Amino acid sequence: MNTFKPWTAYAVLAGGALLGFATVVGINGGFRPASAMAQTRPALQTVGVTSGDNPVTLKALNDMGVNLADYVKPAVVHVKTVTQRSQDSEGKRIPISGSEGSGFVYRADGYIITNDHVVSGAKEVTIILNDGRELTGKVTSAPEWDVAVVKVDAKGLETLGMADSKQVKVGQMTVAIGSPFGLENSVTFGHVSALGRENMIPDYLKGGETRFYPDLIQTDAAINQGNSGGPLVDIDGRVIGMISSIASRNGGSNGIGFAIPSNQVRFLADQLIAKGKITRSMIGVVPRNLKPIESKELGIKAGALADDVSPGSPAEKAGIKKGDIIVAVQGEAIETQMDLRNSMLKNAPGTTVKIEYIRSGKKSAVDVKLEEFKKPSVPTAPSGSIDDLGDIFGGDGKMPNIDELQKRLKGSPDVQQDVEPLREGKARLGVSIENISEESRKQYKIPSTLQGVQISSIESGSVASKMGLQIGDVLVAIGDKKITSINDVTSAMEGVRVGDKRQIKIERYSQNGHVLIDQTVTFR
């Protein structure tokens, strides 16, 4: 969703890669509406009772789902971008590379929220509203937090309210709405599976740059590529999170999706709208939430525990030590590690803030002069065993050591054991192929004389995805090898390793004409 197979076994971005279009085949098998409705059916009976005054019926549950979808859909948008253009045989500039994702209307005056990885690097951004209008948007982003705001010229748009994500509970019902694989207004139902997940996921649209997500809502609602940026809502139709990624072996939904909490999304969106950018300070603390056993033993209900303190950092200079529990910054209560992280966005670099913390049961306070945040030059990864997704990653801005992470991922029971190290091993183009059928030639307007194999699916983040290839494209050559069959592809890729370069030739036919894509690519 593979050149980055080790990561897909863990988690992949749920959108922002070039998406093909799935062909949906209807099967009716001779269904006859008249005869199916001929008999009178008995009235629906109550299937459960939560109280003597509140019977729950299948119809009531069904109506709730329908009403909820109808309420949310008008505020959900389809996001399409163009990152690369080419010319057809007539000299017209046409898009050959881009992405698709989802978003939702945050403000009625034309502010749309989506993921940064959906719109990152786009030369053009098109917002398709629920009523069919297509509007060009201007993007402001917070790449480090994977949040973006797209402004379109419109007023009176339908909006979605934002819930307090601190009130979200494991087990509560959720609804995800978006455009998976470009299929607009797709609705899936599920539950909140877990809270406070930490993920670190590479974005292969940005050369494999890693995004760190310190606090995510996990859901079992079906999420696929193209859902990114769409809302995850509660049964009242309020946004509890913005869909961002999935855990998957093959790029499809396995019932493990992740969303950025609404409080974080709203906070960042408001700053982007007001200031046009995000400025981040740092104190040099790697924070984490208190575990229940720690809260009980220490008698502290909330706070951000300093899991590590960087040498020479503002925190160390001020006397803050590993194990201290920070409970307030500049008079504002710190209940979770995200509160501490957000305080670094609220207070500008160079300002001095009062930090209140608890050490050995005693509360103290110290003044700390904040510094401008800088990403560490040497990637590091925390030590420890893998108990769940959240234990693999930690640290404020710390990136994993790839070799160490590779070894640890291989030790996880949820990960394939034959994963080759990153940037090593056999190269992969990242496509599924098939021989060209007569039906395909008609559908994609492929000349009868053209030889090659047809692309039937594309893995997100792969070489093929970065080239801007599409389903229906015809692969005609790899290097100096002409392709006339699937066996030719196997032969052409034999011996090609990660890091090698090959010339790839693709021919594309559509109602817009013919496009030849001829690129030399490096397999990564």
C-alpha cells in the first residue's frame, strides 16, 4: 500500500498516495422485486431492552445509522491533488501524478481540514463538496503534526462540530466517512478500540520522511487508502478525530485504523487559520502519560511524566530530572503528555515559563526559558520490549534507528518474519499486473497492436506510485527489456536490487488521448 514492506506490516498512511479506481461489479442473480415483496411480513419485534421505558429495536438502530450518515455527509469533502503534469500527443498539459483523500468542513466560510500527507507538495488542490461543486483551495499546513487547512472561496457551507476528545471512551461507537479509493461518501461503522496510541510512519510521498504521531485514537471502523483526512465521528455526529493511518500487511483494512484526536486537530487548525503557520518551542523532555499503577502508587491522577531529559536542554538547566511529573505550565494544568506538547506550541521560543512538577511526592516550581525546537540530527529509538503498538515508539521528535527497529519489528508476533532490511534486497516495482484482455482494451482504449502487460493495482508509496502510474496503464519496457507478457516482467526484474536504476516505459490511453511515461527510476 513493496519497497517499504517492513513498515506496511506495522502501519501505513491511509491516504495521500495515487489511487486507482476499483471496478464494482453488481450481482443480482435474477432478483425479482415484485415476488420478493409479495408476502406480508410480521411486525418487527423488540430484540433487546436497556430499560423498561427504552426498547431498542433493529429498526431504531438502523434509523440511527441512516440519520447519522445523512447528518454528517454534507460536511465531508473529497480532496484531489495534482503533483505532476505531462503533455499528451496534442500538447495539452494533463495530470499524471497526484493523490486523493478526504476532509471535512470546519468553518462555514470555506475552511476545510485534512491531513498534510494528503495535500503535501501539491501544485493544485481541488475540493469536491457533497453537492458536487469543485473548488480550488489554498493550503496551510503543520507537516510535523500531519494537519492541514484548505481554504476555498465559499460561504454558508455545512460544518461538523468538534467533540472533546478527552471524553472519548474505549468501546464507544464510531463512524468513519470519506472517499476510500476515490469512492465518495463511503460510510463505515465501528468502535473506539484503544486510546493514546503512538505511531511512527514513513510518508513515501516525501521520500520516506517519517511522521511521528504521539497520541492517536484506534478504531475498528473499516478504513482504506483515501480515507485520510476524513472525520471519525461519534453517535451525535461530532468529530472525535481525523483519520490518518492504518495498520496493515497489504494496504487494505484489517480493522486497525488510527485518527488524530479532535482536540489536537482543532488546536492546530485554529493556529493555522489565525497565524498561517505553527511555531514550536521545546524544553527537552520526552513525556509520557502515567500508567494506572503509577497513578495509584504515587497518588497522582494526572500529569506528564518526564521519561527522559535531554542533556543541555532548558529542562535540565532548570533542574528538571527524569521521573519528575509535570503538572502545570504557566498556570495551565497538564493532565497528559499531549498537554505538555501543546504547551510548547502555545508559548513562543525565547519566553520564560513557570513549570510546576512533582518529585518524590513534593510539588515544586521552576522557571524555564524555552528554546526553538530542532529535530535531532541523529535518529534514536527508545529501548524496551514490544507489548503493543504504543511501546515501539516514544520521545518528543525522536526518530527510530532503522536497524534497531528492524530487529525489534521482526520479534513482534504481528509482523512477517521474512521482512528484508530497508534499502536492501530485491527491488519491487509495486504493482500487480495482468495480460491485456479484449475487455480491457475497450475499457481503456488500448490499441490492438500495443504489446505489454496491464497494471491492475498499485501499492501506495511504491516506485510505481511515485511515478504517478494508474490502474489500466500498460507496462511496455523495463530497462532494455521489452514487455509482452508477465514472464517478461519477472525476467526483467531478475537480479534488480534496491538502489539499482532502471528505465520504465508506460503507455496510457484514455478519453484525453495518449500519454507516454518514460522515466529512469531508482528502486528504494
